[in-house]
Amino acid sequence: MDAWFKWITTLQAIAQNGLAYTKNPYDVERFQQIEAITAEMLEHLTHTPAREILDYFAKESGYATPKLDVRGAVIQNNKILLVRERADNGWTLPGGWADVNATPGENVIKEIREESGYHAKVIKLAALYDRQKHTHSEQWPHIYKAFFLCEITGGEPQENLEISAIDFFPLDALPELSLPRVTPDQIARMFVHAKNLSLPTDYD
């Protein structure tokens, strides 16, 4: 299934790139046909209606490139800050899509504040991962994940429309995680970086 997902997403990227640059109306039609076929293939893999997938494709235009997800790892007293997503009741590091007109570091600080209520500062970029190289479920589009070690500077825990709980957990007693967002191995790696800040940034 992993191989099929990779082939499908590659075809979708070819179609998106073609639609972004071609001026030939016949080629436009061909690339649209490829995109429709990839939506049907994804429907069989994910059980999401092809029409919904095509609507999602339509939101992406221009040259196909990975999106950036930022995650903030706050570790204190040998426990890590996690938030529980209302969407799936799974726990994760605070984070989300990077917004335009903000640096990656600014984005992760914003996400920590919005999702946990805490103010924080960045200590280091611990890891830059390719989501497809880790044990997440298949997801379109292609995503890079930036993990920052951060330190709390103020604020207090505060639930919101997306987050139902905020708490700190030791590595050996993690709650049920939101695996589309973070994996146990990634959290474990954050503890390693917290204990040795001189480690170079991990990358795929």
C-alpha cells in the first residue's frame, strides 16, 4: 500500500505541475484526466469519495511542493507537553500548518500558544522529517515536519475549540497519540535532543 500511495501522489504532482504550466488545451485535458484517475485510485485506498479528493486537489495550484507542518516539543522535569485533539481524541505535540509571512520558529511559537495557552521560545530545530519516511498513516499532500525544542516563558494551560486537554507526560507513560500528527519514536527523539542540545538537527 505504501508503494501505491507513493505512485499515486507522484502522478497527482505531475498532473498539478502540468496544469500549472501547459498552455495547450489538449494537454490541459490530459492532465485533468490523470488527476481524475489519481482521485479514483485514492478513493479505493482511503475510502474517501473521489469528488471530495478532487475538490481538495483544486485547492492546490502551481508547482507541487511539500507542505510544512511545525511541532513544538516542550520538555520540563523529564515530561513532555502534549495536547489532545478534539478531532480524534489523540494526543500530540502542539503544532500545525505553517502560515505565510511568519518564520518556522514564529509559527511553532504561535501554535504552542494557540493550542496550549503557554508562551514559549525556541531552543533549537531538533528535526526536519519527511512524513512519508516515518510510521504515519498515508496522507496527501506530501508533508515535511519540523520539530522544535522549546521552553515555556509564561502563560497557563487553556483549552480551545481544537484542543480538549493539555498535560505533561513522561516518555514511559505516553497517552494514546494522534498518529497522523506524531509518533512515539519522534517524541522519544525529542527527549534525546533535550538531554544533549549539541546534537545536530536530524533530517531525512
